[in-house]
Amino acid sequence: MQLIEETRMSQIAPPRFPKLAASLGERYTESDFERAFYRRDLASVPRVLEAMLARTTPHAVARPQNAEEVAALVQYAHAHHIPITPRAAATTVYWNSVPTRGGIVVDLNALRGVVSIDEEHLTATVQSATRWSELETALNRRGYATLSYPSSAPSATIGGWVNMEGHGIGSLKYGALTQQLQRLEIVLPNGEIFQATPESNPLLSWFVRAEGTLGIVTEIELAIRAKPEAIGNHWLAFSDVTALQRALVALATATPTPYSIHFSDAAHLRLLRDAGFETCQVFRNLTGLEPDTPQFQVLVTFDGSAQQVAAGAQTLKEVVARCAGETLDASLANLEWMERFASLRLKRAGPTLLGAEAWLPLNKLADYAADLARLTGAQRVPIATYGAVVTPTMTTVMSVFPSDESRTINYILDLSLTKKIYDVAFRHGGRPYGIGFWNAPYLHRAFASRELAERIARKRQLDPLNIMNPDKAYKPAFLLSPIFFDLGMDTLALARRAWSANR
């Protein structure tokens, strides 16, 4: 009854931003009930921490239907110095799309759909909230395909991936999303609709990986390709991480280039088993290994012409033999490929997963895994790692462990381990994959001083009022500044280690 009354009162009270309310009608709300849905992304954050760090509930939510409405909304916010938070699918855990100062959340989900497919120039134009799976389906119907896509393609938006790192399935063969983009339509922080290209001023590259802090992407033109004639999946096993690393380095620079390389460790396999997935039992039956035997699995995919796929299979065979690997049943490889969008299905073993995603030199993977094993032993927690090779020299690694957000104190202690995992990545030349709000304490470790200074200069040039997605990607909040964050997280990690040792 209280919630109903609060909602009713918020709906009949005078709107905080009357001009927006009048222009957008039902697509503008200050309802307490509706605003509450926008105060988080996929991350589970204890309310006590949330209340200390930010105002995550927006004052209002606006749902524009086109670039012109976005521009009018941003012009209004700019004139009145109102913070704006762009949001579509909100598929990350970094609070990239969560307000920190209230203000207005700009829900972009109405900007969705394929605008055109240019078969002559092999490009597609889409609205920013179009899901990757929607574009892929539309292209496949006409004999085309995307060059790459994220592992969250069924839910992730194309505009969201532009604003993030843009490396995923297909990046090893076709490059980062930055290399595929032809044009971005962007509403700048002053409300101007700007067409960014590789030759424009400012450059298109300024807005990639900007995490919604330099403008709101409304339309995207990107390169596409002919749908591949054939695809070949191969599932491999390696007995130790050194052999795994040798194989990955060799495959990443092989000819033909694999379309995708995904790997995971034994702890990941055990989490899947605990979550009840049958592939784990099939895998153990094939290898004859006990669940605690160190083991690494790799899914390698080649696509293109039938000749290219066959050549890839031959190259793979030579690498496996040279690196003492084992090739598993082809039907199992095809099953794993079908599950490529379900990396987080192991959350079923939860109830909660915590972890860290890092960008890591490929030739440091074995060192990273060794240090992570020591952390696992010291903290007495199973840390599972999986990842993808996304360039000839770099990989993304996701290291996760089970926790329980309903046990607040234990959960806060567990949060300290994410910092410890990033510390391992930093020791081996890595950095966080994405900054947002939560990874801002690592800014000076993630970027060289000159690069960070350039990013800050772009923000000041385009958004001097700092209204566009503030408190993300450039400077940590006060309590997340390195001097407080490092001391606090390290102290919590020591407390957690002592607590786990005495259980």
C-alpha cells in the first residue's frame, strides 16, 4: 500500500522538469516505482555502499523515440545543468549506465531497428539500441553477417558495445569494433547532432570506449561481410596452463586466422558441473579425469570458405600435436559453440557471482593463472577463469567466484577479492576491461599518463559542464580514490583471509 501511495503521489505532483514532461507525455516519468528500476545494472551492490557513494535513483526517466527528441532533451539538460545518464540494455556490472547524481536517465530502447543494409558497400546502418542478435538475424536473411559481436549478443546493444571495449567473438579475425565503424550519429553534450567519421573533427575514435561520457550515440553505420560458407568448431583439452598458452599463441597468429578462440579452466568446469550442466559430465567421461585434475579447455572456430575451414582444421591439428593437447569429440565442440552466449549460465551455481574482467597480454596468461592459483589457496575460494583471444597478442580473461549478496558482511568481504584479481592482472601487464564507476580507482594504472590526460581533455572540450554520464571513466568518487580504496580493499582482503582460515 505504501508503494502504491508513493507512486500515486509522484504522478500527481508537479513535474520536476515540466518542459520535458509536456513534450514527451507518457514517455516521461517521475514515478518512484519506475525510477527504481534504473538504479542498478547487472551488479549486486549492498545498499549501504550504494548510499555512501552515489545517488543512483534518477529524478526522472525520459524515453525519446528519435535523435531529434534526444537532442531536444540534451539541450534542455545542458541549459539547466542537469546530469544525464544514457541507458539501453545495461548489460555490464560497472555502473556505466547507472546515475550517480540523480538527474535524468535517457532510456534509449525506442531507438531500435535496422535502418538499411548497403549490399554494394557492405555496410549496415542501425539505431543504437538495436541488439546484436537482431542485426545478425536481419543480415543472415539476406546472405550477410556481422564481422564480430559480444558474447552477450542476444541482449547487448550495438551502441552499448561502441561505448565499451568492442572486442569479442570474431575480433581476432576481423579486428576491434573501432575498425569496423564507418559513421556514428551522436548527440553531443550541448545538444548538437553530430556525424562522426574516421576523418571528422572530433574523430569517430573519440567516442568509442567513451562509456557514454562524450555524447549519446543514436545511429551507427558499420561494415558487414558475406555470410560464411562453412564453419568448423573444435574442442581441445590441455593438461597445464603452459601448454595452453603455447597453443593459444600459435593459434592466434596462424593462417588461416581462427574466427574465435575461447578457453576455460578446470574451476570453471566445476562451477558448471555444480550448476547442473550436462556438458561437464560428458567432458569428464571423455577425458577420464577426476573433477579436481588440472585441465584447460579451448573452443576454436574457423569460418569462411570450405577450403579455409579445412585448412584451419589442419593447422589446428599440427598445433595440438606440438603442444601436447587433445582433440575432443566434434559434436561436443558444436554444442559448446551453441552455448557461446551463455557464459554466465554458471551463475546458477551462485547464488551470486563476483569477479573481474581483465585485458591481458596473451603471453602472460600462464603467469596470471599461477598467481591466481596462489590467491585461490590463500583466500580459500574457488576462482574460475575463462576468456577469449581477441587480438594476435591480447586476451580478455574473466575470473569469477561464488558469493552470496544476501549475507551483507560476507559479501562486502568478498568484494575485496575483485581488487586482488585486478592486482594480479596489473602485475602481468593487464588492466580492467572497462572502467565505468567501479573501476575508476584503477585509472592511473590502466592508462598511461598521456593517454589519460588526452581523454580528460576531450571530456573538458566536449562536456565542460560535466552533465553527460558524470563520475564515470575519468576520476573516481572521493571514497573510491586510490588512497582510500587500496587501503580499504586490502584491509578487507586480510580480514577475509583471516576469517576463512578460522572457519
